[in-house]
Amino acid sequence: MSVKTVSLAMGLSLIGTLMGGALAVPVDFSGTLVEALPCSINNGKLIEVDFGNGVIIRNIDGVRYSEPITYQIACSVPGTVRLSVNGTQTLFNGAAIQTDVPGLGILLKQEGQGFTLNTPITVNLSNPPVLTAVPVSDPAQPPSPGAFTAKATLLAEYQ
């Protein structure tokens, strides 16, 4: 995203009528101008990854149950794009998103390697990276049976 910041500092004089005095008060104006966003991810639609109902706790190993993260990046102008996945990391794996079940995370992989959360990578728009998600468990605290969810944000920053 191309960002241009504009700040305007301006002094205004206010004339006091009491006792014929004058009072000067500084006023600061600031804001951020942005150009129209040239890129979109998945046409702004939610990306869902469903692991189904058959994830067996003892088989969670960071490989089994891997699912693709299907997405598209479309940009109206050429340029550099940095991609990141922002979310809450598990305490046991910096590339895994914490789920609502203690001891369970969703490991994100980019081209088969761990994708560190909250850390952008530069991507080639004509060949965006293949992203996958796979459940991982905390060896010190395995998860309990039940449904789970996790949320993260896929962010494309245009530069």
C-alpha cells in the first residue's frame, strides 16, 4: 500500500475581549492520504480451511491432515507485494496459530516450510506462494477432543 502522510501545523490567534488581551493557541492538523488500494485478496471474501470431523489427536504430527489455503491476489498495478499472516501464535510453535482449544495450533506452511506469523515475505504476483495449514499439538499439553476454530488475517501490503 502506498501511503503518503501530510501534516499541517498552523498557529491561530484568538483575540480575547476581556481586559483587551490577545491569546495565541497553536493548532495542529494531521492525517494520512492513501492512494486507492491496488490489490485485493480473494475478492475480499473469507478464506475457510475445513479439516473435517476426523482429526485423531494421537495422529496430529504436523504432517497429517494438511489442507491447502486457497486464495488469489489480484493487483491492478505492477509493484512489490509483501504477504503476511497475522494472528496469535501458540506458545509452542512460532508458525502456528493458537486455536480455541488449549494445546492445539494450526501450523502455516509456505512452500512446505513454516511460515512465521506476523512476518511479511515478498511475493511474486505471477506465482504466489502455495500456503497450507496443518494441525499441530503441544507435546507438553495435548488437546482434548472437541470442535476447534482459529482465526488469522492474510495481509497483502502493496509497496
